[in-house]
Amino acid sequence: MAVSLQDKVAVIVGGAGGIGAATARLMAEQGARVVITHRPDATGSTAKADEAGHVLASLAGSGHSAFAVDIANSATLNALRDAVQAAYGRADILVNTAGFTKPVAHANLEALTDELIDEMFVVNWRGQFATIRAFAPMLKASGDGLIVSVSSIAGMNGAGSSIVYGATKAAIDVMTKSLGRALAPEIRVLGVSPGVVATDFVPGRGEEFNTKTAATTPLKRVAQAEDVANAILACATHLTYSTGTTLVVDGGRVL
């Protein structure tokens, strides 16, 4: 029997992006009140806020909200936690979908600069950990807390858009195992590891890349954001005896 999400509060960091937005829609349909985050807009711009507003408008139900958060700044993550506590008084689910990448050929060692390495670890790993650190007390207080971090099969097979991107995702997988032990039994910690997803996450990848990838994938297609969102939803509603593990959602790509 599926666990109900009615009136639970789900915080989706990166919820204005493709996978995050699809997850927000599914959880709202199941009765959750959803908090999404988006990156702060540049001076004079409202593009990111507008994008988050469109996502909010697409959600079923009511009681949803959006906040600007710089995941590389732990103070803004703590401020998000405080805002959620003030507005909702609880947090039951935390989904980490925020991250970025920059394609760098694996053999081009010089292009993988110290600055890019540091930035990617700050955003893709430290930011996820800092978000969990901020929300852990609220999730524990829920009594049935759940953390889901979006990883990548690049962390398993060493492929992907760059060496450092795969390394950050491998680090997320290790974090999921470690926190699965450390935060039990009050909080379950799971990862979802996609292969190629038909979003604009990786700069420069389009339909031609997706078509070639689909041809070499056992299920003969690349993932849609909804495929990954369904796996995240399952972590909340069906996989209630699982923690510390990562669910692969890649159409058999790693086989």
C-alpha cells in the first residue's frame, strides 16, 4: 500500500529545473505542500523567479511556495530552513536536485581547472550536504523523514560530461550510504541515479546527442524528467523499507 503524502511538506532544492519541477508536480498531485527553490536572479533580472512562478502555477492543490537560494552559501540554506519552519512548522521530505556541469573531454586535463573543480564540488556535493545539515533536525522531528539526492550513473561508470562531474556524483552516493546509517531510524536517505535525461542540464546536448544515446541504451530511449521524478516519488510512497542505497533510473545504460 502506498504511503500518503497528504499534507506533508516536501522541500525540493532546484525545484524550478527539469527533474525538480517534475517531482514537484507529482508530489503536489499526491497532496503534499511543496516548497521549491531557484537560483537568485542576477541584478535587474527576474528570469529565475519567473521560471519558479511558472512551476508553482502548474502545481495541484495549494500551500506551495518558492524561495531564491544560493546552494553554495550555507547561510541562505539556513535561512530557507527558518522560512520553511515559520511558514509550515515542519518538513517531511527533502529532495536535492540542484547542480550543474560543464562538458570537458576526459583526456583534456588542462581544461579541468582548479577553479572548475572547486566550484563543482561546492555546488554539486557540499551544497547537497549543507542542505541536509540544515534540514536534518526538522526531518527528524517529522518522525518519518526522507532525503532523496539526485546522483548520476557518471558516478558509477566514470563517464559523463566531465571527470569532476562524475566524482561529485560518486561522492553523493557515498554520502547517501553514510547518512543512511547516521540518520536512521528517524530519516531514510536514498539516491536516484539517472542516465541521460532529455533536459537542458548539459550545455550543448540536443536531440542529435539524445538520438545517438537512445540507440545504444537497452530500452532504446533517453529518460524524460518524469521518469526520474517517478523514482523520487516511489522513494516517498513505496520504498519505505529502503535507506542508504541508490536507485538507478537509466534504461539499462550502465549494463
